[in-house]
Amino acid sequence: MTRVPRHVAIIMDGNGRWAQARGKERTFGHQEGAERAHDIMTAAVKLGIDYLTLYTFSTENWNRPENEVAALMSLLLKHLEEELFMKHNARFRTIGDTERLPKVVQEACQYLEERTSGNTGTCMVLALSYSSKWEITNAVKAISAKVKAGEIDADTITEQTISEHLATNFMPDPELMIRTGGEERLSNYLLWQCAYSEFYFTDTFWPDFKEEDLCKAIVDYQSRQRRFGKTGEQVTKK
């Protein structure tokens, strides 16, 4: 328990395939997946994880069939449960191009974020209408505007400057990145932030991913030596 990652990021993949394997519509898988997100947040609270970031809806997901997108937005509204967050003293945040979301979803997210802002437990962050390319592009634009206005000297721009202009500037980079569903790629998710994250891939579809599976991922993470470019001997000495 002394090496539980502060920040766990998850790509919740496999909802549609899970449903199709059972002869159901893809939206049935998304419904089960939403329930699982609640369970994993509860598990994160128990484990003392400070930040749990869930890849909920990417900018590319807008290209899915309209009925599936509508169903996902409806599910999101249904599962933004204030009671659950208050029960666990948890906070709620979002990252992404949320202005593209339906107005009612934007308002619900803003309300929950404000209501839970005083809580001190786990912060569950939903990546909504999010992509790293969108995020990094926006950061470059913001920094460029400040350089043009004379607020920043271009020669003083550092990695920290860029990190401060990303949507994730309020939390540390994830130590552990989990992807369910059998795929092994980042899919445009937290590319800058995952420069030194440990990756854990599992064939388990997201609706079947339980607290036990989260614990397995963390145990695997704890078995690794994080060197950050140094040698194993240097890390051991430290």
C-alpha cells in the first residue's frame, strides 16, 4: 500500500464488443460500462488513489453513428450522481473540448464539479470530447498568444510551461495507464502526460473489469522499476 500510484488513467475499451458477444446492442455495453465506472471509482477511493482519469468520449467518437452518440450523452447525464461523490468525499472534474457537448451535459458537469469542489478525496476526471492532439494544439496556441502579447519570452519556454497550459494542469501525470479490451495503443489519450507512465494492457472488456482487476494492475505496477532514463543501479542506490 506504500506504492499505490497517485494517478491512474484508464482507457475503458470493449463495451461494444462485450455487448455484441452477448447478442445485444452496443448501447447495452455502454450501460454496463457506466456502472463499472462507478465501481472502479469506489475501488479507487478505498485504495487511496488521488486521481482517476477515465477516457470516456474522444473527439474521434463524434464520428460514430448519431444514435450511439446520443445514447452515450444520455448515459453520461444519468450517471453524474452527486450522491455517489458526496458519499465518498470525491471530487469531479472534466478535461476536453466540452463546449461541443450538449448544453444540458455541460451544465450537469459544471454543477457536479462545483458541488464537489470542496471534497478532499479521490478526484475522478472524465475525459470528454478529448484528444491529446486537440489539447496540445490548444496549449501551443495559448503559449503563442502570450509570447505575442509579451507575457512570455519564447526563450524561457520549458516543459513545465507546456504542462501548465494543458487541460491536466491541476493534477500529476499518471504513474499507471490501464487499457482494457485487448488493444495496445494510446488512441490519442494523454500523450504528453504518459511519457513515463507504466502501461498495463488486459484482454478483459471494460464491463467485466472489477476491483480485483484494478488491484492486479496495481500489483503489476508495483513490481516494476521506474528508472526515468537512469540505470537500475542508480535507482537502487537512491
